Amino acid sequence: MSHLTVDISRKRHYFIPGQEKPVFLPSVTTIIGAMSDKSGLDVWRKKVGEEKADQITKFSANRGTMMHTHIENYLSHDSEDKKVRLLESLKKTHEDGTAAGYSKEEMAVGRKLFYNFYLNNTFDRIKRVVLQEAMLWSLNGGGYAGRTDNIYEDHSGLHVVSDFKTSRKPKKEEWIDGYKMQASAYFVAYWELYQVRPDRCEIWISNEEDSLPQIFTISRTEVKSWYSSFLDMVRDYHSQYGGEIQEYIEKISKDGFTEQQSIS
């Protein structure tokens, strides 16, 4: 599957290959961000100032990317020896971060957040990685797409949709409704595309304040409820922004769009 993304009116959308006509679906995070109440975020930005808020947001995103890169490199390494996997993935991640231009502090904090999982043996929950950084999509409610962090098989043979998050401090469960909707969206999309029904979702959160990772579990029954809430957002998003998507498709169609061409 293609990971091709484009910005439509400054919102991330995924190109869906293999369709009769060009199809671009908003990302899961784009939908949740656009349709959620942002009043708290606006208050925070005014409190710290726009420049400082931008700095904090950029740093948080970059150290989060570095943590995800550490996890991806570690879990994709084929060595059975955990220490070998660790050392080689640390080396590769440092090279990746340096090449991408991340600062030493961003890389150091990202590494610390990864270590929170590693030193607490959180990765031992995983028997086999099924998918990693894979694009998933669904046409439900008008359609959505996204890349799931990880789908794995646990030691009981159950399929788990896991999403990795970073935080400055431990999270209370009532703060992570958006995360639960995101994981539930991937749960259903994976089920539809691969005809395998996962058994649960997990939200893994590593924070800067302490070394104890948090894992929040979402059962199949809970997924049904969270997915219903997410679909309401999907429908509202397409109702509000569907015209922008159609305008973009019409624009590129005039230029003779094909799946093989590069889109920027």
C-alpha cells in the first residue's frame, strides 16, 4: 500500500491506490484534530505566547518522532539477542536522527522515552509483529486513513492494535479519548482490509517525568463505542470539508493525474 500523503487546505490526506477514480481520505489525526474542541489548546497558546507554544509543539513532535524511530528500528531488527537488537537499533536511530537534522536534546529525550519501554520489559508483551507503520483506510462515514504504529500478536495468540504516545507527564485516562478513537479507527480498518478481527487495542504512553510507561487497554466492546464516536467526527468532517477534497481532485484531474505520478 502507498504511504503517499498530500496537504489539502493544510490538512493531511492519504492517496488511496487502486481505485477507479482518485481518492484522497483525511488522516485519522486530522479528523480528530479538526473536529475536537480546541479551546483548551487556544488558552494554553495565549498563556505561554505563540512563539513559545510553537517551540514546545515542534520539540514535542520531534522527540516523539525519535521515540517512534527507536521503537520501529528495535522491533524490526531480526536478532534474537535483545542486547544486539538494542545496540544496533540505537546506532541506526542516531544516524537517522542526525540525517534528519534533529537536535541533540530532541534525540536524547526521544531515546529516554524509548528506554522507558525497554527497561520495563514492555516489548516482551510482543510475540510477533504483524504490521508496523502500515497504512490502513476505510470508506466508512465518508472515509479516513492513517498509519498504525504497530499490530502485534501476543503470547496468547491474540492480535493487538497498539499505538505509541509520548507525554511530558503521566496521563489520566479521562484525558485520552482522542487516542482511544484513533486506535479504534485502526482496529476497524485493519479488520476490513485484512479480514482479521483484532482482540483489543492498547495505548502505550511514555512520559518525560518518570520512567514508568502507561498502558491503557481498549476491549472489543469498548472499541465499538469509541468507533461510533469517531464515525460521527468522520461524517462531520466530510460534511464540512468534503468540498475542499473534491476541488483538489478536480484540480489534479485536469492535469491528467495518474497513480504513478509524484504529488507534492
